[in-house]
Amino acid sequence: MVGSVKKGFIVGLQTTWTLGKIIFPVTLIVTILQYTVILQWIMEGISPLMGLFGLSGDAAIPLVLGNFLNLYAAIGAILTLDLTVKEVFILAVMLSFSHNLLIESSVAARVGVKLWIMMVTRIGLAVISAFMINILWAGGNELAQYGFISKKEEVVSGWGSIIMAGVEKGLIGILQLALIVIPLMIGIQILKDLKWLETFSKWMSPLTKLLGMKENTSTTLAAGLLFGLAYGSGVMIQAVKEDGVSKKDTVLAFIFLVSCHAVIEDTLVFIPLGIPILPLLLIRVFVAILLTMLVAFIWKKAELQNRKEANYDH
């Protein structure tokens, strides 16, 4: 047991260092951008497009903040706006697919999944889902009633203070990562050594098989579903090293997780907005399963075609 804890602790530290090298600079850059006119320009640029999704121009504010910063920043912005229930629900669905883009996508790309695949998938799902909800849902026109009023953001002035705020947020981000990843890696190592992970993988095999993946991706899926994309990346980095997870299964796992991750936190966080959260969760799960199965099917067809062509050439 002591050996398992020691090995898991070392792996957790290594994973934290690997992911921290991405999280810290990205957090610093995003924090600096937050206090410049760049985010304001982006908000103004996309405001005219909001009507396509059934949203007012003001909805660009939480959308941009959520994608560049995090869900909490987006929710804080939503709570200051007069939006309808339909608008808030559309924003919640969009942000559940596409939030904290720079950090989460960059960290996940460390596993080997191309960054553009992550970005296109997440933004594409957000746009398509918003468009479909706007067309299919005729109700929700009453004004949204929020559960509480958000705290105001601390005002920071001066480049020195801004940079220090970015450094502080970056260090806090790494600390939060370590507090989750290290115990997670210790737990996984103990489960491996006790052979319980093999049993868990067998339990998960019907789901992983349905999604076109092998059993050894089950730990990554579970970690991503419960703890989030960044922490799922940490588990996958280790799984690729030790369990021989294939490139195909890596991509499929993250196609699923970019659509549906941290299902508990990322769903419950929307409760203060006064919207129905069960449909929000079901949309994420359904889209993740459908999209992953579709990509797996197309991939399998392409592999079969390549084999036929190779045999024909010989």
C-alpha cells in the first residue's frame, strides 16, 4: 500500500508539473486580456450575431467571458442582465459545451489530440445547439428569475497589479490542480495494484464498446465525467504511458469529454439561474454519446476502406 501511495504521489506531481506549465501562462495571458480592450472588441464584434441564436446583443458579454475565463465569470455576468428564461437556457447550453476554452483545450491537447479539433468541436456544438433550441423551443419568453446576486469583481488597476493578479490566479489554478490530481493519481495507483481497476474497466466495457473504444479508456472517461476535462487529461497522459491507449481511443475519449465533462459541477453551477438543469444535463450526455458514436463509425469505415485499398494495391 505504501509503495502504491508513493508511486501515485510521484505520478501526481509529474502530471501537475506537466499541466501546470500550460495552465500558468495561459491563465496569466487571459487575466491580462481581461483588463484590456481586446475582450470588449470581441464582445462588440459578435453582438450582431447573437440574434441568430435567439439572444440579445448583451448576451455576448457572458458568452465571451465564459469562453475566455470560466463558467463562474459567465454566470456572474448573466445575473446582471435582464434576459428571458429561453435566453438564459440557450446561454447555459452553449457555455456547457464551450467554456474556459484556452486552458481546457490546451491542457487536453497535451495528450496528443489536435488543438483545432478540440476548439472546432466545442464551439461547433455550442453554435449548433443554440441554433436548434432557438428554432425548436417557442416558450421561455418570461423574464428569468435568478436565485442570488453575484459578487462584484475586484477592481484591479495598473499593469503591476494586473500582472500580479494573473500570477496569483495562475498559482491558485496549479494548487487546485494538485489538490485534485495528486489524490486522484494515488487512488488510481492503489486501484491498479489491487486489480480493482481491471474490474471497473470490465463494468464500463459496454459503454466504451458502444462509443467505439477499448476497455482501457474507462478510467479516463470516469475521471473526465466527474472531475473535468483538465483532470481527465491528467489521467489520460498516464494511461497513454502505462496502459497503451491507442491514438484513436484517445481522440474518441476526448470527443466525448469535450461534449460532456464535470457533469456534476458544470450542471449544478447553473441552478442559481433558475433554469431547468435536467434537460441541460440530458442534452450534454445525449450529444456526447451521439457525436462519439458517429466519429467512431466514420473512423471505422475509413480504416476498412484503407485496408481494402492496401490489399488491392498488393
